[in-house]
Amino acid sequence: MDFCLLSIPWRAIAALGLSALCVGLSRAGEDVPFVTTPDNVTLEMLRAAQVGPGDHVIDLGSGDGRIVILAAKRFGATGLGVEIVPDLVRQSISNAQAAGVAGRVSFREQDLFKTDLAPATVITMYLLPDVNLQLRPALLSLKPGTRLVSHDWDMGDWKPDQTTMVVAPDKKVGLEKSSKVHLWLVPAKVDGLWCGAGLLTGTRLQLSQRYQEIEGTLAHRQRSRKIEGRLEGATLRVLGGRAGELVLEVAGDGLRITAAGGPLTLAQGQVFKRAAADGCG
């Protein structure tokens, strides 16, 4: 996972707040220098995403291949590195062979915007904010629970689920010798009206979604209450209150209650179905 720098003075880079940095996206000449992510930051990115043997890691702008190689060698994952510089792709393949993980990882000379991200369970990035924003619609369309990890740069108003500060004395970019590791879980799409079935017949759940943050109304006959909650991938956790906890799991066109307290205690296992065009009927 690497950053590339345009051939401009370091003082100018600092004055611009690093806005002159490029991220492996321009088709500049081979003389463009690359700045690698410090090893301890790479490790923290994989740890933050809880990478394990069942994961497939896609690294966007993979440089010399170190992050997918480490994911395979230390955590047992498979991986794909996407990079547009041919020499770096060849170097990555050689590095994977030397590390003994060539059978578990691959590297592709390709525009990251043309990469199929669907097979990933984890995506790692060291891309500037404007590139992250361009990628954001594609990332939000991925399977709920897909883990996204970014070194330093955020996703605008889509706030991370977790941010870790890492001391990075060997960091070659910027004045601060520390890095931020941001983690997002792709949230399921739950915005809209949901209708209770079974024991919940006659109950309506109206949800409004902003990324992983949820507001809404739970109504039964003439009674209703406001709810607030948070999505963790496909799991919706409603903030507890006088009515007790409420946890729902997204499964297809259903929201199944997996935990409940208060008046909904007996409704565990019951399902809300996404409303038809004419509502709950």
C-alpha cells in the first residue's frame, strides 16, 4: 500500500497540506517516487479489520504488495493487489514468491475504479479524500459487513465506525509521526417502511438512514415511540431505553428480531417485512 508524490519540493507539499499528493491513479512516468506505508501501520490496518483465514483482502493502490502479502502470511487470508504501475506489479509478484504466499495472493495492473470489489470481505486503501469520495458509492453498494480500512484519509460525512491512532516514527509523508487507521463496516440498506408479520402483525417500523446511523418510529395501532440506532453491517442495534433493548438482523427483505426487552420480549425471532408499494395494507 503506497502513496506517490509528484515531483515538487517538500516545502510546497507541506504548504499545500499534502493536497499535491497522488495515489497511484495518474499514469505518470516510472520516475514517480512511491512512499510505503510503515509496517506497524500496515499491521494495525489488518488487525483493525480483524482479518482472518476466511477473508479476501483487496488492496487499492497496492504498491509493492506488502499489505496483501502480510494478510496471507500472518493472518491466513487470500488477497488481490490492484496497482497501475507495471514495475510495482512485477515487484509484488516477486515479493509474494519470496514470502511463500504466491498461491494465496495475486496482483493486477488495473485502474482501481474498474476493479470488481464484490469478492472482497476487506478493502484496504491509502487514497486521498477526493478519491475516497469517488469510490464511496461503489463501497456503499458492497455486501453489508464488508470491512473498509483507510490509512489517514476519511470518507467525508460518512464517519468511520472506529479510528485508531498509530505512532509511526518511520512515516515519510507529512510532519506528524503518527497515522490514523479508519475502519468502516458497510451498512445494510434499511431506509423505508417495514411491516410486522406473525406476532408483529399490525406493527410498523419506519426507518430513516444516514449511512450507519438510524432514526425512526415503531408503531402499533395508536401507540408509537421514536427510536435511534446504529447499523453494524447487517445488525441494527436500537439504543436501549424504558422499552428495553432491540436488536434486528437484516436478511433479504426481512428484519428479524434477535434480541428484545420490555414489551417486545416475546417477539424475539419475529420478522418485519419490507413494505409493498401500497404500504403495510
